[in-house]
Amino acid sequence: MNAASVPFSLRPLGTMWNNTQRSVTEWMRLAMDQTVRLAVTGLNQSGKTVFITALVHQLLHARQDSGLPFFDCVSTNRFAGSKVMVQPDVDVSAFRYDQFIRPLTARHPTWPNRTEELSEIRLALRFQPTGLIHRQLSNVGTLYLDIIDYPGEWLLDLPMLELSFATWSEQIFRACTEEPRRTLSSEWQAYLHTLDLSAATDEGVLRQASALYTQFLLRCKAEHGLTLLQPGRFTVPGEWKETPLLTFCPLPAPTTGDPGGDTLHGTMAQRFEAYKEKVVHRFYKDHFSRFDRQIVLIDLLKALSGGPDNFADTRVALESILRNFRYGSSSALNRLFWPKIDKLLFVATKVDHVAANQHSNLERLLNRIVSQPANEAIFQGVEVKTMALSALTCTRTVVRDHDGRRLSFVQGIPKGRNREILLFPGEIPESLPRPEDWDANRFNFLEFEPPRLVDPEAAPLPHIRMDQALQFLLGDKLT
Ligand SMILES: Nc1nc2c(ncn2[C@@H]2O[C@H](COP(=O)(O)OP(=O)(O)O)[C@@H](O)[C@H]2O)c(=O)[nH]1
Ligand SMILES: [Mg+2]
């Protein structure tokens, strides 16, 4: 007769105790398993998809000798492996790790396709705990890591929550008095001038006005690389594409008082409010408020290459995004956001575009740009770090003598070519660029093709400081 078939009351006392003890231990172990919801945000093309893909690849291939010396759990040989699990939310798109890693690790590697929606992936990380209590309960701990990828453009909508339709419209028209917005918005503005805003609502007119406004935003983005574009869903619509929620645009103040409900003006104002409530507010409630940790990716090199106007626009857009991290205690948004976030990491991405001796300057420039929101977050008790990293390193730094000077070059395959070249990418200012820096046309950082990896299954992806990012984001949960 085996133990399982012995009636409970007849089992030897020792077995009962063992079983009871095991189930309590198991229960406590389960209670100690933790989940971290890591939100990855950044403007379009800042490197989110590549970062998450590379991070998952690192975690799936992490071993003691895998080139993550600053990721303690791995370098001290306590990491027992990880696995992609079923994601927790059934109503969110899956982050398609398999689809993204395949082109990156192919024989002729290419960058993954663009993604423009919210998606998530869950990993289970197994590790040997160091804490005495934890170790007594179990030899293995599990950390569930949920990574959420979402477009930073959607964060640009947050300030709209606190604006009326009239104030928001005013802000947009003010921005359109300056170039290049003035020229790009002319067709949309000319159309508005033909309209009687107090006329009865006409869905066709609403659609045409919002289509012209959307076209204006898309041209700002495509032709000038501008990022401060509201509403964020007009350029990155996600699930709301072609719904009435995205069928409105800013309007001038009516000249004859409030034109009332069922007029063009009234309907646009109602849609603006509906957009705030159903799109923006819902996003914050369903997702934003549930994040534990946040990483903000910033492509500062692209912003520098874009010239002074582009750089200024990126800064304003970033400030707008980062304002989410500094709402005072009286704000409703503060209550949505602050209760949970305990770590915030600002990252300058694609640092492999420049030589190794420029990394510290890039980090200083990043520090300068995010200093205010970083300080606010620190004041609110959040642990904040800034770093320059590359999720997938595509170049090597090569030091050569040139005209009697020792210069640092980078060697890699520029985007669109198929042969390596050696180039001098120039220097990064350690603080905000001065007018003479712009005049000298100093910033023109090339993009590169992904590296050709010999055996991506055997070796983890080449990176710069991903281990430090992992340590900051997860290290304390893996002890
Ligand atoms: N050299 C280099 N380029 C990168 C890296 N990460 C992203 N990129 C480039 O940036 C582009 C946009 O990256 P992606 O992750 O799709 O941006 P997302 O729009 O924020 O998801 C890619 O197609 C690459 O050209 C990196 O670590 N190193
Ligand atoms: Mg993406």
C-alpha cells in the first residue's frame, strides 16, 4: 500500500507533518513569486522593438559566461533559466518575439518591421534565491516579467486630459504660426475657413477636416521628423483607426458665442471630450496605472542629426512625455501613476552609432535633457537612472592615427549597403549643442545594418550595457 492510498488518519505522523509542511512551504513560495510589469516607452523608431527583442534573447540565453557581467544573478551563477509564458491579458496583442528575432538573427539580417500598437510578453525567470528566508522556503524562485511595448506618441495625449477643447485648439493654432507647421497646415486651415462652424453637423465635413488635419500631422512627421503631434492616435491609431473618436480636429473659437450641441463646432468639441475619456483616460486606467517599472528610450543621435529645429521639437515632445512623471500630489494623474512605479530608467539608445570614447558625453547630454523630470521623480521616491546603451551592437570602435591625431572610428555596414566601412562619426556635445555646433554641421550620425552573427543560438546578442539595464530593472527582484 503506498502513502497515497493510506487513509489520512492512518498515515504516520511524520508523513502528515511533511505533507503539511510541504504545502505550507509551497504556498509561501508561490506567495513569494513576484511579477514585475515593465513598461517600455519611447517615440517612434527610438528602438523599443529591438530593445525588447534583444532583452528577451539575452534572458533566454543567459549563462554565467554569456557576457552579462553586471547582471548579478547571472554572473554569480544563480540564474536557472527563463521561458516565454502565456501572456496575462487576453485583450492585448502579443509581442511577437519570434517574428522579431528571426530577421535579426538571419544569415542576412534585417531590422524587424515597424510596430505601432500596444503589445505584451510574459517571461518566467527562475533563479536561486540568496535571502535566508526565501532560501529556506525553496531552492528556486520565480519572477514573472511582463514587458509592455507602447508608442510614446500616446503619452503626448496626456496633457490633453487637463485641457478644454478651446484651450487645446488655441495651443495648436499657436504652434501653427511657426514654420514648418505654418506651411504644412495651410491646406487644412484653408478648408476650415470655408466652413460655417455653427452650421448643422455634417459627417462628411467632419471627416474631410480631420483627414486634412491628420495629413498635416503625418507630413510633419514624415517630412520634418517632428514628434510633438497631437492627438497621438492620429499618427499611431492602434485599434481606433477610422472610428468617429478620431474624427475631429482643432477649431478656431466661434465668433458668435457657443454655437451649441448639434453644430460642427459642438460635435467636434464632443468628440474631443470623447477621445479624452474613451481613448486617453482608458489607456491610463487599463495600462499605465498598472506598470511597476518604466524605461524610456530616447534616440538622441537621430535628434542631433535632424538639426536644431528637429532637436528642439524632440526636446519639447520629450518634456511633454516626461511631464507624466512629474505631476504634483494634487493631480488625479498622480494618483493613477505614482502608487506603483518604483524605478525609472532613461536610456539613450543606439550608442553603437558612435565610438566608445563618446559614450560618456552621450550619457551627460541625456542627463541634461531629462534632469528636471528625473529630479522630480527622485523627489517622489522613485529610483532613477540614466544610461547610454545599445541593445544590438552593429559596429566596432577602431582607433587610428589620422593627420597626426589619434581618432576613434566606427566600423560597420551602413543602412542600405552591404559592405563594412570605417567612418569618423564625430563628437557628441556633453551638454546642449551651441549655435556654432549646429553651424558647423557637426552631427550626422549614420544608421547601420544589424551585425552578421555566427551562431545566435549559441551566443547572446552583442550589446553595450544591457547587463547594467537588466541589473537596475530586475536585480533586486532576483535575490
Ligand atoms: N545600431 C543600432 N540600431 C538600432 C538599435 N536598436 C534599434 N536600431 C535602429 O532603429 C530602428 C528602429 O528600431 P525599433 O526597435 O523598430 O523602434 P521602435 O519604433 O521604437 O519600436 C531599427 O530599424 C534600427 O535601424 C541598436 O541597438 N543599435
Ligand atoms: Mg516598435
